[in-house]
Amino acid sequence: MSALRFVCLGTGDAFSARWYSSSLAIEADGAWLLFDCPHPIRKILREAGESAGVPLDIDRFAAVALSHLHADHASGLEGWAFYSRFLLNRRAVVLTHPEVAEALWGHLSASMGSILSGPGGQRIACERDDYFDIHLLDETAPVSFGPFSIECRRTLHHIPTFAMRIHAAGRCLALSADTSFDPGLIDWLSSADLIVHETNVGIHTPYEHLAALPADLRQKMRLTHYPDDFDTSGSVIEPLEQGRLYTV
């Protein structure tokens, strides 16, 4: 029987000394989708896959679903795209909102904007579409990709950032991405079977706000992007565990 499941690749924030940055490897009907892409992505995939008992590497993934361009969520894209082009002979498929897609090449062009034809050879200019096959998400309607149907919603963050609801196998996984506490977003996420929500300090969502939500909502919520000193054992909402396989 088909299922929607994911491996938690990391639960940390941008400053974590304990955990890899928050990201997930999501699977349905044999198709794998990466949610966000931190560096060093192949090492992250290998270690989480070994822990979860699920072999993971770039060649297994159909696409990356990208929430935003902060480094702890997007720093692995350069390596992902280089590996896809030069080792797998294909472009890297990225599913993201148009505002993120528009800024993507400015984020990467300094390191990917040219290649040499060979040692001492001609310098060849490259553009975004030489490396990436961009599929645009839509805030007004779901977008289908393989077995997945993906919806997105803008969050409260420094740069354009988008939460997602991912439907597959008759289930729905909701991902807050980075955000300040937003009751409207909570309501949008609440229709899902499982919600992965960030919690942290500063511009992020305070744990206390999530802990005050109704019990039935907390029961189907999992925490990620938490700081290293977060009291995981004392949380009234279950924190995700790096390297663990979950079924939605």
C-alpha cells in the first residue's frame, strides 16, 4: 500500500553546532523529493539514510522543493546542481515560488557563472537554466509533480519564504518553513495530517506560542529548526529527530 513518508535529514538552525540544518527527504510511490537543500548535502543524505535504513543520494531524487534562499536552507544547491550536471548528466529540478526562482541565479552566479572547456581551455559563460529546470509553485493553486501535489503560502520572514502543503498517497504533510508566529499560517497548515513547524528565537516562532495551541493540533505537529539548547525532552510538542524515518 502506498504511503507518504519522510526521513528527517536535519533539525538545526543556522547556528547549530549539533545538528545539520533543517531539511527533509520525502517519498511517495517510489519518488523522492528533497525539501530544502543545505550543505554538505550528500554527506547529510548518506548519514541520515544510514540511520533510517534508507539509501539516499542525489540520483534518487526527482526534485528539490525550495522554501527560500537563506544559506542554511539553500547552500547545498551549488553542489547539487554541479553533481547533477557533471555526474548525472541532467539538470537539477527545483520546485519553488517565482520570487525565489527569480533571485536564485543572483545567489549562485558568482560560483557557477562560467566553466572551462578543459584545463587551460576556453571559458564558457553559463546561465541558470544550464544547471536548473525550474518548476514554479503557485500561491493560488496546487502544482502537480509526479505523485506529489504541492501548495505554497508566504510566511513572515526576512526574505521571500514559502510554507508548503505536500499531498501524496492520500495524505498531506505541511511544512512551515522559516516564519514568525502567524495564526493565519497555523490555520492554513492545520488541515494537514502532519505539520512540521519551526521554532526558534528572534524573528522565528517562539516555542511558547506553539505550546499554547489546542492539544489536538499539537498532537499532529512536529518541531524542527530548534536551537541547540532547546529542551527536547520537556517539549509538549514532539521534536523531529535527525536520521529518523517517519510515516505521515
